[in-house]
Amino acid sequence: PGSVLGAQPAPPQVADPLTALAGTIRAAERAGVRSSDLDLVRAIVIAGGPTRAARDCNVTVRTIRNRRDQAARRIRRALGPDWADWSDPLVAA
């Protein structure tokens, strides 16, 4: 009785990382993020990381990381500072 644990609502269900990333990419696409940024994120995921993606793209790892960081900034800017609502219709659609 009177336990803090009993008084707190359960945390929202968190999507697994790949589902969350897929939802974020879909939302970013709908928000107008350029396709080259989204293609880079997809290439890194498909390759299993920036090192393999760099090799597949015939560029240095540093180039991939710089491009990834720029793409991430543009995605964050397009989706807003509070982006984390996985129930958002842009994610589910």
C-alpha cells in the first residue's frame, strides 16, 4: 500500500530498433527529407554498419560517418525535437 511502483503507469511499449528505424524513415520521407539521406541510412543498415557501407560505396568510413551525421541532422530537423511517438500515423502507415 502506498508504493511508488504501484502509483506509476506502465511505460509505453517501445518498438524494437529496426521497427522504430523503419517508422522514422517512413515519417522522414513523408516530411520531405531528401531521398539521398534516406538511401544512405538504408545502405548503412543493409551493410551492417558504416565500415561495410563505405566499402560498398567505394568511399572512406569517415565520409560515410560525415554523411550519416548530416542526414541525421536533417531527419531530426524535419521531424522535430519531440520525435519519439511511435503511435504517430506517419509511423504506422
